Amino acid sequence: MAGWFRRLLHKSKSSSAESSLNSSRSSSSPSSSPSSSSAENCSSTSMSLVRSVHLSSTLVSDINASGSARWAKSYDVCICHSEVDLELVEELVSYLEGQPESFRCFLQLRDAAPGSAVVTELCDAVQNSHCWVMLITPSFLQDPWCKYQMHQALAEAPMANGRTIPVLKDVDRKDYPRELRNLYYIYMALKENSFRQIRDTIMRYLQELCRNSTSRTD
């Protein structure tokens, strides 16, 4: 009787140990492993990043192509500003010219021809640029030359289509120039974000310009 009881007890312990082992194996199964899920997410993120970089490179290549409509004008963007805001404008120009697209910026105090009439230089800057950034500050609103260049830009492209880019800084909505009320503006709160918005707006216009030019020649 004692021998039978010992055999039953040994069998019960063996079954318990085997059940515990199976449970441990199941919990460590690769299909439910957190590290496996993390690796899959990491792989997905990496692939998305690669696609994003590839798309960005393709877009830059499109507007930089030798036959691109981008090269029909001397500048990609003309910055219209008051002399009081020159320091901020120089930061913006440095940012745009340092982008992978190497945007060509017209900065009046740097690029205007010495000895030329102011009116001539302002008109040429508008006509020879694809886009026009209007840095609208309290000083801009008081500067007659800034207003003159703004009107020249509006006369050059009255329907705008992304070419005129108003940027408000330290100006109330009620003081926004009436001539630009039909255009959305960028409000400069965080400088870095505003610079990126300006860059993206110029890029979109150049991409659209190149696409339209290509479709007309096909």
C-alpha cells in the first residue's frame, strides 16, 4: 500500500513540473515577444523614413533639373522688408540658401546693383523672382518702399497662386494690409517654425511650376 502511494505521489509531482515547463515555454513564445514587436515597429519606422528621404530627394531633383522652369528666373524668392528688420531677414536668407534646394534669394542691400535707381532695382527684383516674401512688421507698414514693392508684386501676379507669401511679425490682425486680405499669411511666433513654413511654401510653388511646365511640353 505504501509503495502504491509513493508511486502516485511521484506521478503527481512529475505532471506538475511538466505543466509548469509548458507554461514557461508558452509565455516566452516568439509570437508574443515584446522584443519582436519592438523590432517590427523599428523596421516599419525605418522604412517610412527611407521613403520620406527618397521622396524629398526626388522632389529636389525635379526642380534642380537642367531643363526645369525654375531657371527661367534669376531668383527663387525676393525678400521684401524694412531695413529695421535686416538682421531677421539675413537669418531667413541664410536658412533658405542653406537648404538642400539651395534657394536663390534676392536681398536688396546685398544684391542690388550699386548706382541703380531704387525703383528700377525693386521692380527688377520682383520680375526676376518666382516668389515674394513680405515680412510685414510695424516698420514695414511705415516704409513707403516696402509698400511700393508689395504693390509691384501684386500687379505682377494678381491671382497670387502661392507666389506672394505674407509673414506677420508683431503686427495685429487689424493692421494687416488690406491689399493682402485675400491671402493667407504666416504668423511668426516661433522663428524656426515660420522659416520652415516659408521654405515649404516656396518649394510647393516651384514643384507646381515645374509640373505645369513639363505637362505643357509633353
